[in-house]
Amino acid sequence: MSAGDITPVLQAASSADQQVRNAGEAQLQLAEQQNPSAYMAALASELANSEKPADIRQIAGILLKNALDAPGADATKKAQQHERWLALDSGVKQHVKQSLLATLPAKEPTSRHTAALALAKVAAIELPGQQWPDLVKLLLGNMGVQPPDPGLRQSTLQALGYICEEMGAIHDDVLSQEEINSVLTAVVQGMQKNEENNDVRLAATVALYNALEFAHSNFSNESERNYLMQVICEGTNSADERVREASFECFVKIASAYYDKLPPYIETIFQLTSAAVTSDKEEVAKQAIEFWCSICEEEAAIQDEIDDGDTSQQHHHFVQKALQPLVKLLLEQLLKQEENQDLDDSVWNVSMAAGVCLGLVALAVRDEIIPLVIAPFVQPNIDKNTAPEDWRYREAATFVFGCILEGPSPDQLAQLVGLGLNFLLNAMKDPKVQVRHTTAWTVGRIFEFVHGSGANPPVITSANLGPIVEALLQSIKDEHHIAEKVCYAISQLAAGFKDDESSPLSPYFKDIIQALLETAARQGESTRLQAEAFEAINEVVRCASSDVLPMVGQLIPLMINKLNETLAANPDTAEASQRQSEVQGLLCGVLQVIVQKLSEQDSTKTVVTQHADQVMQVLLRVFGCRSATVHEEALLAVGALTYACGHSFIKYMDAFFPVLSTGLTNHQEWQGCLVSVG
């Protein structure tokens, strides 16, 4: 395929008409397979041709990049693509590289940016083998072109940043210290506050972010470190929101990579982050909060190492020193919720970021966070209900209580939970959906981190267990996203009784399982609710004590019937077929857990063997379905059955051996192959 032939094919591949688009994509795939050399050369020429439409040039560049490193490709595929490039004729490779360099000054930003991306992919292949030794020098030369070309400087900085990102994924030292110093010099020049072009300044700041992991030598030099920190600080005050956000992203990376170098700068950074969180745009504020998240994670890890006797890394106690103003700052952000944010898991706002950060603060300072959160914020706000917008205070108070449950000692938390649990159970009936959702999540967190932790006094007692179960089984009928959190709470409630000889939960076993089965069967609900309900059933069964094992045995024929129902259904859409497969996988998972649980004792293992024929029959039918994920779950269920049946499993081998053989030879579906070996 020549450069002249590829334009109409690229246009077809981007057509709104699906039939035309499919034909174009097929033609491109065939060209890549039959003659990758001509294919990549044609794409490079198309990208570099300023007379071609900008969207076509961009598509050509993306396809070229993907031919060098396909998105989502595994290590084997990446290695094949790299070997294919290295095997190309040297003239073709030179043409591609020159075309990419020639596109960096292009007028269209999309063409420049795509060229920078593809250039980094070539660099990732060639630089480790010293096959393009002058690349960095060539790129740095662009920064001094006269008269200055802002577009060229921007794309060059983008290319340098992407190259650093690619080199960061390679463990060997590919770039020399001299090259690193030169890159950092160019980047810092582009970041300076007197840089008039904000696109250039942004590209430079992003490039620094990608280059930071190579800057250990520079951060060890006080004067160089001071200069780097200065330009980043100046970037946080830029008039351009994008530059401010990228500058705080640099601080986030520095917090983890250069924690030990931060003492001289931490007070200034606190002032900058506080100002950003308080008054800047949301995206900038979230990155400012993320800096403190990183500091908390670092200090929590250091403290854990100290607790284990390792004192090799110095603990600067940044969080502890800034604790009161930091907690106050974060608490103020909790009231900035979005309406209905609980319905969309993709929502990530300042309120949620602040809650997560407070949770990490709790991990870092442990018990010290309790008096700063409970009395000043939780207690006065958790039942506030004098105005319509007061739901924000109730939700925020409940949210922060759930956030800080990991870190402080269980005994400290148990006293607070003991005082507030009944209130939280009542709050699961709050008129505001968002409050009910957060409350269900918080109750689950209480069960996960305080219940069963050996806390004194215990959180769950004979006096409150009944009301707890009643509240959960009532709330599980609520809207699906709330029911998901209730399923999680039930799982954690059961897990807290796991090692009890006779579980206090046993009298409620039947009602809990029934409620979970009804939840899993709710029509028109999300598949995630179904998955959460079945996982809760699994946990309740795993943690069941001996006195309810006969009821566990009764679940086997029920699961067999449910599997048979799904096998008999004829889905009429791809989406329905996918959902059917998911349900079959979940049911196989429940069967596996039930069989494993009953096989723990000889007295109940016979229940499994009594149903073994029906279990094996339905699992063999499942293997007839064309879904690798379902096969994996079914194989695990068969594995549990083999343990229960022992030598008597041999009678199923004639029927099962072809399935096992297929699993062992299907290397493409390696998870199923691994399960087959296991």
C-alpha cells in the first residue's frame, strides 16, 4: 500500500457508515499483515503530508503508533511488534523516523501531538539498543530554533516527556546522566513563569512529571533541587488552570519519589495546597489533595516499617505536624457533594477526594485523628435536619466516620461505634437517598474494621444483633446502589463471626440467605448488584458454623435448578447473552463455595456426594457454553467436587476428560488453562 493509496482507505475507516468503516478497517488490517513495511511507510508519509486533512493525518499517526505498540497488548505481542520494527529495511525505518521529526513543527496541534506519541514508541524500541543515539540531541536542538516556534517547542517537549515515560517502563538505564541533565534543562526552561505560551509551559510541566524518576542525581544536588522546586511552585500560581494542575501532579510524584528531600519545602507546599483546595478550580484542588494523600501513604508505610523494627528510613511526621489545619481544611470540603453522585461510580469530586484523604490521614496518625473529627464535625452534623440542604451535613458526617475506621485502634473505635451504631441503623431510613447510601457503606466499614477485630467492648452483642439484621434486610430492598452496599455490609457482618464455634448469626442464616437470593433475582437491576448478592451468599456460607450446615446442603439443589434455568434460556441479544454468562459464572462460584464448605467435615461431605451426579451433570452442560469466564468458574467447582468425592470421581472422567483436555491446551485463555492445571 503506497502513500497515494492509503488516503481513501483511512477516510473509509473513519466513516460514519458502519459498513464502509468495517471495509476500510479490514483493508488496513490486511495491508499491515501482508506488507508491514509499506504499511508503516505509507502511514508515516500521510502523517507528514501537510496537504492532507488534519483528521486523516491524526488517524495515520495513531495507526502507526499502534503498529509499534498496540494498546492493551501483552508482553508477547509487544515483543513481536518490536521485533517486526527492528527487522524492517533500514531505509523504511529512516523514512518513518524522519517523517515523525518533520511533523513536529506542523501547524495542526493534533498532527504534532500524534507524531510525538509515535516518536516515543520508536524510541522505546531503538534507544535501549543504542540504535538512535542522536535522538535526544536532535529534539533538544528544536528548542533553540530561531525565530522561536511555539508549536515545535510544544511538540518537542511532549515527545521528550513521552520518551521519558517509555524509558520509565524499562528497568535498564537507557538515558545517560548527561542526556537527563539536558532534558531537564530544556524542560525547566519551558516551565519558567516568563514563558508566554501556556501550551509550551504545560507540555514542559508534563514532561517534567515523566522525567522525575530519572532526576535522582539532580534532587541530590541542593541547588538543582531548589531550582526544580521553585519552577514547580511558580507553576502552581500560573494563570492557566492546566499548568496549575500539572504542577501539583509533579508535587504528588515528588511526595513518593523524593519524600526524604521535602523538609525544606513542606511549609510552602502546605500553603500552596491549602490555597488551591480552598479557592482554585476543582481539578486543581483534587491534585492538591492528592499530594497529601501521597504523603499519608508514605508516612503510614514508614510507620509500619518502624513498628516492624526497620528504622532505616527517616519519618518526618509531615502529616502530624500539619494535622489540625489539614484535617480542618479537608472537613470543609466534605460539604461540596454533587447531587446524585452516589449513582455514578465515575464521579470523583473534591468532597470524595477529601474523604479519601482523611482516611489516609487516619492510617498515618491513627488515634490522633479521632478528637479532630468526631467532636468538632461528626457529632454536631450527623443528625442535622433543620433545612432542606442539611442532608449535606448528615451525609458528610457519616462519610467521614466511615473513612477514618482504618487506622485508629479497634478499642478506641468500638466505644464510638457502640454509641452511634443504633443511630446509623436508623439513618438507613433517611429520606435522602445519598445519606442512606453513605450510611450503608459506613455500616459495612464498621463491620469490616471494628467487628471481629477483638475490640473491647465488642461492637456486635446479643442485644443489638437482631436489630442489625432487621435493618440490613429491610435496607436491602432499597434502590440497587444502596442494596449493593448492604450486601457488602452483610458479607462483613458474617466474616466477623467466621471463627466462632456456634455463630450468633446462625438463627438469622435462613432469612439472610433468602433475602440475598431475592436480591440476586431482582429484575432489571444492575449485574453488579447480582454479583454483590452472590458474593454475600458465598461469604455467609464460608463463615457458617456447624449448626446451619444442613441448611447449606439445601442450597445445592437450589443452585442446580437456577443453573438449569439459565441454560434453558435463549437470549436474543448480545447483551442478554453476556448477562446470562455472568449469572452462570456466579452460580458456579456459589456451588464451589457450598461444596468446599460441606467438604470440611466428614458428616456433611455425604450431602455433597448425594448430589454429585446432578452437580456434575449441570457443570458439564455449562462447559457446553462458549464463555471462557464461565468455564473457569465451572472448573473451580469441579475441583471442589473432586475433593468431596475422592476416588469415586473417576466415574465422571469419561465425560469430563475432553473438557479438561481442552482447558489444558487452550493457551489463549490462560486463566482457564491455569485452573485446569490446578
